[in-house]
Amino acid sequence: MAGVWHLKMMQSYPPGSAPEFMGKHGARAWWRASYAGPGSMTVELYDLAAPAAGLDLVQRWRPVADTVVWYTPRYFVVVKWQSPDRNSVGAFIRAFQKQFAEEK
């Protein structure tokens, strides 16, 4: 992803095990991936049961340092990083978002 980040681990989880912030929305499925590069990064991807859930989750999200969230009609995405290289983090996030923008 974006040239300098390398997938280290990816795991899928059952719907009922989604973190508490998913609340009433739940998730049909969810995944967590860890990346290494100029620091570390974790991506959590939640398959939403309803398109409106993503908007609600983003609106209720409380800002956290070194974390960004976004949604598509199908997914809610949380990216957390520990890296001094903001440019490579930004490139990773843009590349990841582009994959979802191309989703039909």
C-alpha cells in the first residue's frame, strides 16, 4: 500500500465481536489488518448492515489522535497509526480511500 507500507497480519472476526462503538449498528463482518513501514498502522474495516450506519458512526465518532475514520455505503473504516512520517501515512490513507472510491 502506497509503496512503503507492508501488510503484516490480517484477521477476520465474527459479527458479534465488533467493538462497542459499533453499538446498535453492529457489523455483518469485520477485519483488522496491521501494516509496518515507517512506523506501524492498524486498519479496521466494518461491513455495515445498512448504508446510513456509516454516516451515524462518523457523526458520533470522538476524535482520537493519530486516527482517521470514513465510510462508504457499505463499509466503516478506522485507521490508526504510530509514525513520525505524516507524508507516508497520508499516502497510505489516500491509496486506501481510492480503492473504496472505485468500488461500485
